[in-house]
Amino acid sequence: MNRQIMFLDCPAYLDRDRTKRCGLPAEVRRWFIMNSTDGPLESAMIRCPAGHSFSGPLEFLTCGERESAAGGEQVSGERPRPRSGGRGR
């Protein structure tokens, strides 16, 4: 059986100021569609090696906002695609 494993960066905050994130590769345990008033949302259940686990829409599980190197303004990037790895990596 050829099973592909998918990963996202863990979104857990590690400090009270919410400035440092875990960032470890969190395994996507399950993909599902969540219904909302605006339509279906692609969602996932993830867990990282540090024990953080989350479940919800992908837009809330990924860090789509980042600081611009030029002016410190918030720049909205494309939704990151989950990383994939083979079994045994």
C-alpha cells in the first residue's frame, strides 16, 4: 500500500506574546469538508511531534500572513500547500 503523508507547519504559539510559533511539521491525520454559511471549507485534523493538535479550516491552521521585508506591513500570501513525504521519512 502506497500511503502519502502530508504535513503543515504547526501553528501553536510558544510564548504569551504570541510572537514565536512551534513550526514543527504537523502530520495531517484527516482531511474533511466543514460546512459554513459562506460555503464549504477545506479542513484538516493535525498533530505535531511536540503534542500540539488542532482541527479546523486550513486558513486557520496555516500562517498565511507574514511581515514584508521592506516595510513591516502585513502581506497576505498564497495559501501554503501541505508538504508531502513518503513513508519512513
